Amino acid sequence: MNVSLKIFFLTTLILLSACATSKVTLFPAGQEKVPPSNINSVGIYRTVPPPETFTELGLISFKSSSMDLVDIYEHLRTDAALQGADAVVGIKTISETHTETTPVQQCLPSTVCDASGICSTHDECHTEFENKNVTTYLTQGSLIRRKL
């Protein structure tokens, strides 16, 4: 399977993932797009950049509800390859936890009869609120390309 086809399938898989989003910002603004690179050769460097001389292409960020580093790095690698990058460097991950409040309505049937024996049934409803802590993770890094 050629590299373009692999990148297409991986990109499709990423787009189908509803819990994750990524964003790439290239600079300088209006620069020509470079051809995609091989996803298998894209390096991931958390702190130390590769020893080669390189050009910074832009920034990449990936937001996810999971802290699965293998999954996060695979997403970064895929998006970096689509931008023609050889590596993602200076990777940092931060987490944010917030509370989401969701209304939950519960209804129970209630039957009332009058003195003459005529009964009517209706729903008695009440709303409760559920609080749930939600954590999201934002991973960011710089896209680089080796100088030829």
C-alpha cells in the first residue's frame, strides 16, 4: 500500500474519532504547502530536537478526552506527515478539568380518583441535575522539516 493511501486511511480514521480534534497552524502565513512526508519517518521529540538543521513549519495541537500517549502521538505523527513535516518537537500536554451539568427528567404515572370514582392518570415529572467532571488534554508541539 503506498504512502498516500496509508495517509488517506489514517486521516479518515482520525476524522471519524468524535472525541479528538487537531489543529495545524503553518507559518509564515501564505507559505507554499510542502508535499506529505512518510508517516513512519515522522519523529516525536518531547524535549530535545533532532541534531539536524531544520526549518520550523508551524504549530500543531491535538485535543482529546483520553491521555493515551500512543494514540496522541499517532495523531500528531499523522497530521505532521500531511503537512510535510519530518518531526514534531517540544511536545507539551496540559489537562483541564471542568464540571458539566446535565438535566435529567424523571416522570412517574400518577392516578387520581374523584369522589364519584372517575379516575385520571397523568405523569408527574421532576428534573434533577447530574454533575460530571470531564477532563480534556491538549497536546502541542512545533512541526519541523529537515533542511536539505
